[in-house]
Amino acid sequence: MMVRVTVERVTLDTSTSRFVVILKEEKQNRWLPIVVGSSEAQAIALQLENIAPPRPLTHDLIRNLLNTLDAKVERIIVNDLRDNTYYAILGLNMNGELRHIDARPSDAIALALRTEAPIYVEGNVMRQAAISEADHNLKSRSETDALDFTAPEDILEQLNIDLLKAVQDERYEEAAKIRDEIAKLKTELRQNEI
């Protein structure tokens, strides 16, 4: 099942000095951070701010070519995540025929914004990589509760605190790594319960 998302913003991950585009799920509070190159970040940010460059950028050129050829971007889909690399496809309507074209997510997003095409993420990618409010909503602990970091539950709580701080500090790449550690630890805890 595909999940519809919007581009919430483009930001700089201060811990790695890399740009991150934040996709937000429309129906739930889940965010998908995707690291992008600086020129793609600029192309996305310019379109989000409705700033028209004096000359067409690459994504503007592609939009103009598609318009000239009567082709329409129906949608883009972030459809896979392998080895920490996201993949996307453009759903392009040409002469009434829908064609899928492989694309980098950053280019697909920049083009979708320029053509007002909807953006989707495959459900399994969202489940695997999204950051949700639930990931960092923590149970309050009394001050008398001492943290024993040898217990898996305490490690999980500390990871949740670290995740919240990373998201608040806009260190999204680090947040994604912490999220992966949380998922791994939760899986181990479930297996130990069986």
C-alpha cells in the first residue's frame, strides 16, 4: 500500500553537513528523512519557496520538455530502500500510456513539485525508515528511578531519548540510525519473549 506524503521542508543536518528533505505522511505523524545533494536541495527549496530562477534549472528544463511533448507526471513513488539508498520511480503519462521511469528520489521530488504531481512512499519503505511521534513519546519516569543501562528496556528508553534529541536538533541521518537500533532492539526483545 502506498502512503501519500508532502514535502515538509529541506534542512541541513548539522552533525553531517548534509542536506535532508523531510517527507511528511498526510494522514499520520510520520516523517521520512532522505539525504539529498546540495543542488537537489536547492532545487527543492526554491520550488517550496516559489522562487523562480532567472534561467531554467535542470528540473525546470525537464518540466518544460515534458510539457512540450504532452507528457504528464502522474505521480512519483519512493519505492525502495536498499543499503541505505532510496529509490524512486516517475509515473509518466505519455499518449495515455503510464510508464515508470527509474529516478533518484531527490530528482523525482524536485520534478513532482514543479508539476504538482502527488508524491507517494511505498508502505514497506515507510514502515522501515519513517520516524514517528510514537518513536519518541516517552513514559515519564520519577527521579527516584535510576537508569540501569544493562537492562534492554533501559537501553531502549535511552535510545528513544537520543532519537528525540536528534530530531529536535535536525540531525536526521543520526536519527535514522538510532531508529534502526530501536527497531533491532525491539525485534530482539520480542524474540526473547517467545
